[in-house]
Amino acid sequence: MDKLRIRGGRTLKGEIAISGAKNAALPLLAACLLTDETLTLSNLPHLADITTMANLLAQHGVDIHLNGQGGAHGCQGRVVELNAGTITSLEAPYDLVRKMRASVLVLGPLLARFGQAKVSLPGGCAIGPRPVDLHIKGLQAMGAEIEIEGGYVVAKAPPGGLRGAEFVFPQVSVGATENLMMAAALAKGETVLVNAAREPEIGDLAHCLIAMGAEIEGIGSDKLRIRGKERLHGATHAILPDRIETGTYAMAAAITGGEVELIGARLQDLQAVAITLAGANVAFVPTERGFRVQPTGPLLGVDAMTEPFPGFPTDLQAQMMALMCVANGASMITETIFENRFMHVPELARMGAKITVHGSSALVRGVPKLTGAPVMATDLRASVSLVLAGLAAGGETVVNRIYHLDRGYERLEEKLIACGADMERLKDAT
């Protein structure tokens, strides 16, 4: 497995182009299953998770063509054309779905368009249980018959297809909101999703579905109203910039005391992060091309609690913790979304961080300097928190098992090196 070697202590300066959002691209790719016409997506990031989803769609029979480079604002996003006119399989097999939890997003589109689907229960990061029960209950409310057989979700639509329904989410779920919104686009009648997720990626999917002919109201709110259509058509859609990548590089600039302009970034998607970091003496200054991250004083400890959008993102919690490890004073980081999402704490401690975990909260006491050490990545966001720590640490840090990073960060070391980081990828000799 590849490793990253980082020699810390360099101040980051320059600019970084933000790639298309992975968490938007995955449901958008699945949306191609809703039509027999071509769906064209631009600003597609080049990531392992995107490849996994493309492979899954290809085994369903989707015809996929990649058309070079050319994302917005200088990003290296690709253009992909997907045509699901001839579907040869309605089964999403375990060997593909186990690699990535988002694979379950094919369930709603397949069921809505073809009346049946067989999808393996998903895998993905080991950051606590993320059950698919809300996906299933929502589809059942729309008339689907669903059984769990041999590790597979086996679903059948009623005669005449899925029917519109009102479904109230007992807790906010991004993936279930996406799955049910796609299914509802082809259901008969009106579907109302109450306590729906409000993440920008949900809105991006909704805008793409509207371009395909869907009728959706309430985008950006917690109540979505979808009036089903008999069929959807092809469309062209640009994937929005990745707010998690944006926040990660913002914290990379902050942890090194640097100044970096994030090209193509959307500040409106990171308001909670901007407000939190302002208290830590880190400013986000709008520019014509995105925004610039710059220090306004010594880095101060501030508290952060993860919440569904528009709150502080759980996918930036590990990076925030790394940042607070070198801040003046103490901070409390509280995780309310996922269990087991403090697996980066022992690795940060190996680098000299002072962190005490109390249930779902971690008390971080800032230290003057972290020390480089060999560390092990456990999941995607934990991986990049160790990279941030390595950028700020004295000496050399080696981050092992960085295949997690390749799932969610496009050209990470290339972008950081261009801003002055001293790091390199060590290829596996085997």
C-alpha cells in the first residue's frame, strides 16, 4: 500500500483549485438509471469512489464515456456521458457494493424505473453503523415490497409502479433523502419528504433531476415535494464544488499559519465552518474566484459540534481536531452524527497531541508543536487529519494506508506541494 511522507513546518501559500464534490457526484451518477436518454455530468472528480460507482453502473449495463478534462474554474474535473438505455442487470452485487456505502443509491432509481431491484447491503468506512433502514421504510411507504435475503435488499414495486407518499424521516439522512427523491421522481402522484436532509449535495441532485424533467419544490428546506413523472429525459449538469475538500484545504492553510486562495469554492456552503474558524483567528475572505484563507492573529482554541447542514459538517470534524491540536488554549469537539468517529485520536496522540475523549466529545488541549511520527489511516477523513497534523509537525510523518485518501481527495499531494508543502507519495514496492 502507498504511503505519504511529510516533512512538516512549511507555511502554505498559493492557490488550490477545488474539485467537483464526491458526495454530489455519487447520487448524480446513480440518477442516470432514471432515464433511457444520456445524462452528461461535468466537473467529475477523479477518485476511487467515483470509479467504484462507475464500475457498478457498468455492470448494470450503463454505457459510460469519459471525455477528457475541463472542469470549471481550472479544476481538473472530467465530463462523463452515461446512457442507461439498455439495462442488463437489476442486481448490485456484494463484491462491488461492499467497497462503498453510497452504492445503495442505485436501489431507488432501479426500483422506480424497472419495478424491481436486488442490492447488496453496503459497506464503506468503519465509522459506526449507518443502516439503510430509512431507505427501505421510505420505499415501503411508496408501496414497495422489500425483504432482506442473504445479505441483499430484494425490492419489488406494486403493480403500476411506486406511488407517491408522505414520509417523515425520524432522523436526518442524506443518503435516504437522495434515494427517495430519485424514486419519487418516477412515482405516480406526489411525494412529500419531511425532515429531509438540506445539504448542498441534495440541492445539486434536485437541480439535476429538474433538468431531467422532474418537478421538485422546497430545495434547501427540510420539506421536499416531488410530483412524479411517467419518464425523465437526458440532461447536462455541472457538479458543484466539494465543500469538504474546501474546508480541508482551508484548515491546511490555517494549521501552517499560511494564506491560500481556494479557487471555485462556495463560501455559502461553509458558513458554519467560517463562523467557527473566525473565533480561532482564521478568516475566509471572498475573492472573485472563490475565497482566501488567512490568519488574523494567533490560532485560538474554539469548540465545535457536528450537526446536519447547515451546521458544522461531520466530514470536517477530524480536520478540525487536528487544527485544534496546535491552537492556544483548549477546545471541545463533539460528534453527534456518527459513532466511532474518533479513531484518529490515538494516531494524533502519537504525534504529541493532548486529547481526552469523553463519550461523544473530545477535549483538546493545544500544544506548541506536534512531532512527526509513523501513523495509520483508519478512514477517509481521519486520513486527511493526519496529513494536516503532519504539515504542522516538526520532523517527518509517514501516513500509512492512504488508499482511504484516494477515495475522497483528488491529487491531494500535488495540490499541497504546489503551495509549498514538503511531501511525497511512497509507492508500494510489492
